Amino acid sequence: MSKSDNTIVITGATSGIGLGLAEAFIQEGWNVVGTGRSTARLQATAERLNAGGRFLGVTGDVGRPEVARDVFAQATARYGQVDVLVNNAGIFTAKPFVQFTPEEIEENISTNLKGVLYASQEAARHMSERKRGKIINITAALGIQPLSGVPALLAVALKGGINQATRALALELAPHGVTVNAVAPGIIDTPMHSPEHHATLAGLHPLGRIGTASDINAAVLYLARADFVTGTVLPVDGGFSAGR
């Protein structure tokens, strides 16, 4: 496919959902700016994508504001503009609430909340000036519907909060021509989940299977093209959040 003038920033692009998104957008001809904590893993991602100059890796912790500034500075220097930001970087810790350590709480807040806020601030500034752009947050179905068998209060609190923040920011940025939406995945087949647990995890979804990267890709590609959709949290969860 010919080179596109469109550029997307994907945080946490070296594995799982983020890597799947990077592959999908490269195939669509987009320029992709991917973040990760490891330079070596970003280099491996670039080699895997075989995208030539259409992939730019930026190393850093998205929970730090200077990293968000650097990402957008490098993206605009290389490609001229950023059309879409996907806030994908995240960690998931499942355990009883009283067992969370202060370190785990701080780590989850840094990546899952601060990482979204700082990157979104940079995107909002850049896109508002251009009067166009899209911010897409990857949250979680658990943020819509907690499950008694999955004790994960931090994910519920932080991802659920980002779901609401998505709606609030959509209203704030609408006059500037910027849309803000979220995709709330169920359990997705990524390295986060061991294959031996897939059958059990599939039972949590009314459709009877866990999701795939292509399921998330389809939703994000749709939102990246949808100009009249904003403030939406789109569950891609096999019915997980619909109820029991």
C-alpha cells in the first residue's frame, strides 16, 4: 500500500494489543509512532513491522510528562502532524484489594492514569490547533462491569475512570473538531494470559471465546475514521459487560 499522510501515535506498541494495532495501521498505509520502555523491543518491533520510514519508536515511560512531550515532538518533526492518539499502554494486576502493595498502586496509577492524561494533553494541544484529530483510549470491560470472580479493583477504578474521562474530554474538545472515544476490551489473546487459562477465560464471555487482536483492530480502525462519533465507550468484549 502506498505511503499515507496519516500519522498515529500508539503507546505501548511493542506487545499485545499495541503491537497488533501497529501492524494493522502499517498495513493501512499509516505512519506509526510507537512507544515502549525498551529500546531493544522497539527495534525488534520495527524489524517485525518492516515498515521502513513509516515506523518511529520512542523509548520512555508514558507516566512521565516529558515523555509525552518528546513523543509528540518527534512525531511532528518526522511526519508533520499527529492525526490519532491511541492510549494503549497499560498494566493489569488482579488480586484481592487488601493485598495491593503501595508500589503496585503507584505503578498502576502512573501507567494507566498518568500515561493517558499526559499523552492526551499533548494531543489536545496539537489537535485543537489543527481543528482536527482523534483520541482513542483503550480501557477495559471490567471498568464497565466488575466481576465477582475477578478481583481487580485498580483496573476497575482506573479504567472505569478513563471511560468517564473519555466522555468529559469529548465534550471539552468537540468545539475544536477533536473526537475522543474509548474501546473497552474483554479478555484478549495476548501474552498477558497464558494459553492454559484461555478455556476458563472464554467462559466469562457470552460469545464463548476470548477476543483477538483483530477484534480490537477493527474497532480502533473504525473510530480512527469516524468523524461523527465522540464520547463513546465501545465494548469489544464478547458480551462481557452486557450482564449475566
